[in-house]
Amino acid sequence: MDLFDKLVERPSPLGPFTSEGYGYYTFPKLEGPLGPDMKFNGKDVVVWSINDYLGIGANETIKKVDADAAAKYSFSAPMGARLMTGNSDEHEALEKELADFVHKPDALLLNYGYQGIMSVIHSLVDRNDFLIYDELSHACIVDGKQLAMSETAVFKHNDIEGLERQLQRAVNRMKPNSSILVVTEGVFGMTGDLGKLKEIVALKEKYPFRLLVDDAHGFGTLGHDGSGAGTELGCQDGIDIYFGTFAKSVALIGAFVATEPRVIEFLKANARSQIFAKSLPIALVVSARERIKLIRENPQWRDKLWENAKKLRKGLREIGYNVLPSESPVTPVLTEGSTELCTTIMRELREKHGIFVSGVAYPVVPKGMVLIRLIPMATHTDKHIDKTLKAFEAIKPIVFKDVNVSKSA
């Protein structure tokens, strides 16, 4: 059978949205300066769908740093992979600063979060090993699992008893050269709850494993100093391999992994996504260094982010919405309904109320459910929140048309 014909016969569940809904439900184009006020289809909207948690992407100091770095280095230098000709003092300085930020002895800069963690997982385990991961882990972890040659097992979301059963099973089947890697997230991006890191770390007293935590949403937003979910939960030292991305609170391209120097040395020579890919441009690295510095120097940004998140959630609950018990800035609103309801909510909010939100239905969430995810930023104001709450109040007859409101409250 011709490959292209075969593709037509096995479309993705998202297929209709990437064709009929292109530019609206999928691949929408937000225009104007990055921030809570942007334009969509020529209309002014309050945006709750971008991950610039601390509002640093539109920071004037950062804009100047970016412009100066681009003028000095261009976006070409350095050319080549870091292993060959793509290293610089700036890259090495950023790695030291990242390691210090998350309280780990060493760090390795990665070009991207998604491909970075896939490559890290692929590098760490071999055919004699066991990889155990949370069922709600991000797609990049699932893809990394598929690349790994190890035996894999999954435990139900945040189910410590389920994890312990998988650890017992792995220990019983270990060979002399077998190892165990447990992978989970600091913050689960769709639901906003934290991984049970403290409980997982405690299991190390009973089972021989290493812990890798993807803290994409926790880096910069959680902990007294922004160093992530492990610090927030008081168990950062128990995380053996800490992974963070710049795509959220740093509002930039890039990622990093922080751990012991011997592991970093191994990854430098074995992480294929880095060995065989061009190094991050120096201009981006210079910008990342300044952004990390500003995040550490401005804890009030994090305070404002949390203030906004709490106001938004309180208001949504008071008008009858089921806001999941998120432990991070992610604010998920769950209701019963179909894919059609999901798209209707997005359209109503965007077209009639100037509120841009993103929603998901099956297969991202179970059939019959709709999840609207709002991402607060430090740069949202009370005016933005009030306007949004009024909009959600106005669309209640649509959202709860076939649902008992008291059931959803």
C-alpha cells in the first residue's frame, strides 16, 4: 500500500481540527507584543494561553539585551554542535548558573525541552534496565520511553502504592548489571497538580533507583527561590536528575538537565540530540543568562503570579465552575461535555467577550469531559481577571446547558 494513501486512512483524532479548524482551534495566530493583551483575528483579546508565567518575554531590559546580543554575535555563532565547534564561555557560564539556581552540582545545556528529555532518557537506560514512569507524564517522556531500550512500566497517576508494586517487580527481576530509573513530573501541565516527589524520594530507603523529574512548569515558579517543585516540597536533594525548560517561565528556547558531574560527563558524550545538532546561538544563551538573573533578583514577579492565580481560581469557583485543585499556577476548569462544547466555549469567549483560552476534549481528557486550561501570568491585572470572570459568568448557560450546575460547583 502506498504510504501516503495509508496516512489518509489513519488520521489523528486532531485531524479535523488541523484542517477545518486551522488557524482558529489549531495553529491560531496571536499577534502584537507578547503579553496578556494581544490580537486574535484582528480583535483585542485577553490571553490566558501562553506560558510566559513571569511576563519576562516583554520585559524592556530583556528586549535590550536581546537586541545587543544579536548585534554582537548574530544568530549564527557558534556554528556546529558543542562537541565539535559550538562551545563558548557563555554556554559554560549559563550551565554553572543553572546548576546553582536549582541546587545541583552540575548542569548540561540542551537545545530544546522536548527532544532534550527524550535524548536524556534514551542515554541513561539500556536493555538491562527498568524505566518506570507516571501515566500522566508529558508526551516527551512517553516518546523518550519508546526510544529507550529498557523494559518499561507505568504506574497510575501519583499512585505511590502502584509505583512501589512496579519497583518490587523490577527488583525481583534485576540482573547484576540492571538499574532502575523512575520518571515523573514536578508539575503536571494539564491538571496543575504536583508529582508526589517527597513520597517517591522516601521509597529510596527501600528500593535501589534513581529519580528523574521533569519540572518544566515548576522551574521559576515554585519554591521560595523559584528553584522548582523539589524545593517547594522540601526534597530537592532527593531528585537525582533535575530537568528544566526555558519554554515556560524563561520564555525562550532551550532546556537543561542538572545532576552529578559524572552523569553530566556521560551525557555530554551520549545525548544524541546534542551531539548531532547545532549548538544554541550565543545570542540566545546571553539572553537566557540575563533572564535567569532577573528571575532570581525579582521574587515579586513570582508573588504576583501566585496572587493572580489565586484571584482567578477563587472567582471561577464562586460563580460555579469546577476548578481542579491545582498546586501550581496552571488553572484547569473541568466540565462535562463533548468536543463540540469545547469548541463552542472557545469561540464564545473569543468572539463575544475578547477572552482567548484554549480547551481540550477527548482524547486528551476522558470522553464526555471538557478541560479549559487558563495560564495566569505575573503581568495579568485585576482588570484582566474581572473581565474574564464576567465572561465565564455570561457563558454559564452554554457550559451547563446539560449539566446540573450544583454538581459542577
